Amino acid sequence: MAKAKRSRVSFLNWMITLLLCAIPGVNIITAICFLIFGKEPSKKTFAAAVLVWNILIAIACIVLLIVMPETLIALSTLMKVGAAALWAV
């Protein structure tokens, strides 16, 4: 049986990748850079998956804004009141 090729991506490298992908806005830029300039197939696959999820979430948000804007406005108002109450404490 042939040995599986070990990935050259280290634990620390993945930790930094996940940190960059957790920052809003930076995650899209990071995923595009990994997809274009990445040398490891695992990083390219991960970047493609992150981009697909970001696109799906953006489409879902747009659909929600079109279908039920009043509910989202009420939710944002509720969140604003709750945040103000937390800061007042």
C-alpha cells in the first residue's frame, strides 16, 4: 500500500489561516489570495469553500432584505435597544 503524502501545511499555518478567515472583509480577500496564489491543494480547496459560503450567505441576506424588510428593521431596532441597555449598565 502506498504511503499517503503528508501535507506541508503546519498547524500554526492553519491557525493563522482560520484567524484571517474569521475577520469580516479580510476573509474574502484572504480566500481570493489563497485561491489564486496558493501552492497547497488543501488551501485552494479551503479557499474555494470559504468563497462559496460567503456567496451563499450574501445571497441569503439579499433575499431576506427583499422578502421581509419590516421584520429585519424591527430586529435591528430591538438589537440597538438591547445594546444601549447593556452600555447603560
